[in-house]
Amino acid sequence: MSASLAPECNVLKERYDSCFLKWYSEKYLRGNATQDECAPLFNAYKACLSKALKERGIDQMVDEARMDNKDNDAQYMKPAGG
């Protein structure tokens, strides 16, 4: 697994990655998943990463990139056949 963009979030990312890979392969792919059991770990990692990006002043660049690509996201993220 790869390291986080923010080294201080590496442990949280590792925990989430491990949880997700196990959940995905052992439950989701076998049709035994009713919800993403790793969501709390993802949310903790996301919060850590957001804080680190904000402290480095990178959060604004991410927001600008998202706004610049809003049309592309809308096109490529729509459901298949839609």
C-alpha cells in the first residue's frame, strides 16, 4: 500500500486500506455486504488529510481544481447508460 500524501496520516491510511481490501474481497465481491464497514476509518483518514492540506495551503488548490473540472466530473461520474 502506498503512503499518504501527509505522513502524519499514514497510520490512518494503512488502517483504512487494510480494512477496505478485506471488506471488498471477503464481503462486497461475494455479495455479503450491506454497508461499507470501513467508512468510519475513511472518515478519520479524510479528516486528517483535509487538516494537513489546509495547514499546507493546498486545500484551496484542490478546491480550484475541482471547480475547473466540474463539467468533466458531471460527465464521467453519471450512471452508465445515462
